[in-house]
Amino acid sequence: MRINYDAATDSLYLHLAERASVDSDGVVDGLVLDCDVSGALVGIDVQHASKKTDIHQLALSHLPLTRLEAA
């Protein structure tokens, strides 16, 4: 899983899988779910993220991480 923030568009994207998105569904204003060809969820797009969450802080807990990267 990867998390990316784009300051130019104020969009926070959670990449849940490394598969291509072929369909998107806006579930509520500013929240878009991306699905692959089989309908499985592959990503979550939070638009206007800085207005909806504190993008300056990330807390991870109880995750079975084997590798953590920062870019």
C-alpha cells in the first residue's frame, strides 16, 4: 500500500493494490473509490484533503509491516 499527497490538487490517494483502475465511483462529495477490472477496490482518492484531514500527521498502529519507506 502507498499513500501519496498532491499539493497542486490537494488530493490524498491511497494505493491499495498495484493494479490498474478501470472504474471510479464517487461515493460522497470529494471521495472517489477506484476499482480494477474485476471490481476489486484498488485505490481511494480524497479530494480537498487538507480541508478534511490533518495531512501533516500520519500515525500507524498495529500494522504487520515488513518494510516501511519514506520518499
